[in-house]
Amino acid sequence: MRSGRSVRLVLAVAFASGLTWAICQSIGLGAATPYGVVMAAVFIRPGFDHWPREEIVVLPLLALFALSLGTALSPLLAAPLVWQFAVITAIAQLIGQALPDKVMLLRNLLAALAVLPLLGSDMSWLGTWQQLLAVLVGMAVALTI
């Protein structure tokens, strides 16, 4: 029985990742597609239980805030990329501590999403917008499976 659930999880992650990739490519997100694929894989819950309603409402707003945080702060930090990752992650973690306990699972996600804009060499607000769309597509696909 346990191995059946493991196989089901692998198939669900593969399906969500593939569907997210296809959707992102078809709407022209190009380089932002991997962000959506990773989010689709991460958002599949191992027990296949549903995400709490409070978190589903907060997810898009949190993604928007986190990606904007990374895009806005990066030009202000005239430092090596590793230092930028450290500073933006620390700030995101501090802000995440202010989240209510009902959405505690999202605290680490805030830091992970905040550093996504730093991964691209051509960081811009347009690229961040495309990353946000890809992340939202990945979240939507994972939440529907």
C-alpha cells in the first residue's frame, strides 16, 4: 500500500510538472517556465490532502510580494551575488516571521520566492512579471491535482 502511494505521488508530480511546462510554453513565458515547473512539483502534498483555505488565498499575494522584494532590493545591494542571496533571504525570513501562525507553512516559501529574481542574468520587472505568472500557473496546476 505504501509503495502505491509513492508511485501515485511520483506520477502526480510528473503530471503537474509536464502540464505546467506545456501551459507556460504555450502562453510564451519561455525562460520563466522552470519556475512554474518547480512550484508545481513543490506544491503537490505528499499525503494528497488539500492546502488550507487561508494559504490558498495568501499564496498569490505572497508570490507577488516575494518576487517584488527580490527585484527591488537587488539593485540596491552592490555586492557579490552570494551576498545578495544572503541579505534578501534574511530580510524575507524576518518578514515571514510577521506572518500569522495560520499560514506558518508559507514562511520558508517567502524566502525561496524572494531569491528567484536573482537567478536570471537579465533581472528586470518584466522578467519578474513572467516569473510570477509561471509560479502562479505552477501553483494552480498543483492545487487542482
